[in-house]
Amino acid sequence: SAVISQKPSRDICQRGTSLTIQCQVDSQVTMMFWYRQQPGQSLTLIATANQGSEATYESGFVIDKFPISRPNLTFSTLTVSNMSPEDSSIYLCSVVGQTSTDTQYFGPGTRLTVL
Amino acid sequence: AQSVTQLGSHVSVSEGALVLLRCNYSSSVPPYLFWYVQYPNQGLQLLLKYTSAATLVKGINGFEAEFKKSETSFHLTKPSAHMSDAAEYFCAVSDPGTASKLTFGTGTRLQVTL
């Protein structure tokens, strides 16, 4: 499976600021996703990152709050904008590879704390 | 819409005992099913998956799961628990033939005691 890295691994931010999280894959993948895992909770899909076009957002998530870019087949960013303490979560990217097309593989996550 | 239910948010077993984590799904068609494990402060790691081949699926670290259509279940088992198995386990479901819409259960935290 693909090797997925995320930067930063963790961060502590002040309310009202923005943080951009990077997801890098060591091989080209067909699909990339962003999830949020709130403390003690399961994973919730934020959006599908589409290469060369606007991301597809799930209900309850909007582009102004979570802008996403995917300039190529190995890289994507998620920005958490105008943060509040409620945004404190783990943010994970996942990918579907070109060979194992029925499975999502996850990155290590970015642990965000907003004060 | 698909959904998955994990019975028991916390399960505690003794080292060497059988591990049984329950997962039931709801789907109009036989879905693809997955078990992921999340160790503390880490991302999700795929344990095993069912994608309409053999109903008994063997995964990593000695885990296995059996797809039972009649019971709409995909329970995860391991004959003998090890301390290193302590983690959060998530069952997930997707439409057959695609991994694009993955729905997760609420997770089960496994504790292993001496």
C-alpha cells in the first residue's frame, strides 16, 4: 500500500487563525479524502479532494471553513479556517490507490488543539 | 443508506483470552466491510477487509473476521489477546466495488489486562 505522510503531526493554535495540513503520498493515487475525528469519536468524512477541480464536501462542511486543494495525484492540503476550540480534532487524509481500488488507506493524522 | 453498528464501546479481556469485537451492518446490497485499528496517537491501519470473496477473512496480527449475510454481521476475533492489541477498533462499510463512501462505526476500545 501507499506510504502516506501528513504535516504537521500536531499543532496548537489560537482561535481565529488558520492552519493548513498537508498530505503527501509516495505514489499516484486515484482518490484522496479528508476526515475529522473529534475527541473520543469516530471518523467523519469532510470532503473528497478532486484533482484539478473543487473538492466535494459532505453535508455540514463548507468550502469557506475547510478549503481543500489537490494540485496533482500525490498531494493535497486541507485548511481549517478561522478556528475555534470546537475545531480541536484529529484530521486524517486517506487515499485509494491505483491497484487496490476497493480500499482506503489512512495517513497518521494531524492532532489539532485550538485554544 | 448504509450504516454499521459496533456493540460495546469498551471491551476488556485478559491476556491470552479470546478477543471478540462485534460489528453489524445495514445495507440493501452485500457491502464491502473493513476493520481498522487505531493505536494511541496514530492514524488508522487496515486490519482486514471483505470484498465478496471468501467469507472468512484473515488479517494482520492474528485477527480474522467472518462475513455472515444471514446475521448481517462481520465480527472480529483473535484467539489469544496480547498486550499490544490494546487499541481502538473501527468497523466500516462501503458500497461494493468502490471505496469512495466509507461509513464508520463508533469504535470499540479494547483493553488487555494481565
